[in-house]
Amino acid sequence: MRRRDARSRRRAAGNARSARHALWRRASSCACEAVAAREAAKRWSAP
């Protein structure tokens, strides 16, 4: 029972990750994605 619960939890995490990845790929297909990525890199490199 506990093992099946852990497996389902892992599968749910994988589904969330794949959904987020698909959403990111859809956003990256937009032409403004390069600008957004540059802004994000600037924000991450900022102290």
C-alpha cells in the first residue's frame, strides 16, 4: 500500500514536470522568448 502511494506520488511529480516543460516549450516558440530569457538571465545574475 505504501509502495503504491509512493509510486503514484512520483508519477504525479513527473506529470507536473512534463506539463511545466510543455508550457515552457510553448512559451519559447514565441518570438519574444529571447527577450524574456535575457531579462530572466539579467534578473538571476543581479545580486
